[in-house]
Amino acid sequence: MKKTAKIMILIFLAVTIVTGFYLLLKFYIIPQSKISGCRENFNVLDKSEISENGDRIHFLSTGSSDCILLESGGKFALVDCAEDTDNPRDFKDLEFEGYETKVLDYLKKNAASKDGKVHLDFVLGTHSHSDHIGGFDSIISDKDVVVSRAYLRVYDETKIDTYEVENWDNKEVYLQMVDALNSKNIPIISDFKETKFTLGNFNITLFNTENQNDTGLVGENDNSIGVLIEKSGARVFLAADIDNKSGDESRLKDQIGKIDLLKVGHHSYSHSTSSGWLRTLYPSVCVVTNNYENADKKTLRTIERICGSVILVTGKENGVIASINDDGTISYYNNIH
């Protein structure tokens, strides 16, 4: 081999090694330092400093699952209800930590009326995965919880991909929630196209309410309901498990528009939080409902790179409260448990 060819090979190998190291820094090492620095320069108060009354969104710390309490004008609602302890199909891979007791204790401490009852104007199950609706049957069935109505799309197993049908408990957790609602004669609203309503001072709009996937089987994440909350010009979007695997983020981003706070889709996992989605919504703050060690670091880096958003991870913060003030600003609190 000629000397020139050897030199070219060595140069190529050197460039490859340097490029690989750069990408490692960019997507895995730098994100921690960048996010920490951004977080340290952002004012997050301890819950002990919060006022008695307010219009708030409580992001509970429930591992890699969603449980979000809405509070406004003295009224409350619950969007998703975290992972449950049940394993109805007795699958080893479905042995998860459940949060039913933690959620119920939080509700009774923070949303109970003088009569000791927790009155929820509505509950909303964004989609039929256990890390979102698994805990609802326990909470709804509790004697001290009163629910006025429920938003829950019908789970249609014939449209869900075979892997989920055979290996997950989508159908079981859906039926458990339905049974709990029926046992208390709570109205279930399953058809809610272009639904808009209020909760206290919050204006709420639901997105992704129609089935856009009439051809082929999909994952239940494709059926996730997004929730837009608005007050005094402030705009918050709860993305449930919406991702871009089937183009949902590309389809919905222009309908939603610029927001102030994003509950990051699918706990930050891959296929969620695409570049186009972030450039359109362009949130100042992102809440990731996950433990930091399980959050996808590439996604966190993408958020920081495109939006420069402050990223608050519920597991790391011990829960987060976003309090929307009358002037449209949002104050943030942690250590809520």
C-alpha cells in the first residue's frame, strides 16, 4: 500500500473517532450539564411558598407515568391517573410499581372539600395504556371521590397492532376504568370531537379526538388525547403520549400553535418531540413526566438545542406545580409531595 493511501486511511479514522466523540458529547454528556445550567438559572420555588388559592396544574411524580391534577377557581379535574399495581394478565413484563395510594393521598390532601370529599368535575383518560389510566379504577371507586363526568374514547382492539394486543393489558385497564365509572353511574363521554369547555378560569380544548388512522393497525399512543389549557394569554399543552411515529405531531402542530409550557409527549421517549413540533410550539418550559435516569437524553438535548427550554423532570423535582397568574405569567413549584 502506498504511503499516501495509508495517510488518507489514518486521516479518515481520526475524523471518524473525533466525530463519534463529538456526537457522544452532544447527545449524551453535554445534555446533563446544559440542562442543569438552564435549570439552575430558573426560579423554581418550593411548594411551601405557594399561596392558598390559585389556578394550577399539578404534575405528580409517579415514575414513568402520567397523573396531572387541574385546579382552577376552586374546581378540580384529573388528566390520567398513573401506573397501577394490577397485572390482570399476569405478564412478567407488566410487573410495575403502582401509584394508586400516592395519587389518592395527594388528592385528599390537595383537592378535598370541607366535607372531606374529593370532587372532580371530570376525569380524562388520554389513551388506554396502564401508565396513564391504570390507577383510575382505584381512585374512582374510593368512597371519598366524587366524579361528575369522564372523557374516555372507546378502546377498539381491532385497530391496535398485534404486539400490544398480545403482550399488554390495554383492554383490561380500559374495562376496569369503565366498570368503575359505571358502578357509580358516572357519565362517560366517548365522542368528543372538537370539544371545548371550561374548568374554573381555564379554557380547555381537546386535540386528536378523531381517528386519523383508518388504514392499518396502530399503537394506542396514536389515539392519545392532547389537552390545551389557556388562561389570561398563557397556553399550556399536555401532550399525553402523542408522538410522530404516524405523523401526529406534524398534523397537530399548526392547530396548536405557540405555547408557554409543554408536557412533553410520551415521557420524552423516541419518536416523540420532533424538531418541527418543537419549532412550532416553541415552549419556554417543558415538563417531563419521568425519572431522570429513564428520560431520553437525546430528546432532552433536542429540546434544549431548538427551544432553549427549561426542562423540569417530575422525578428529579419531586413533582411540579405550574401556577398560572392573572397576568398570564406562570410560576413554578417543586417538592409537591
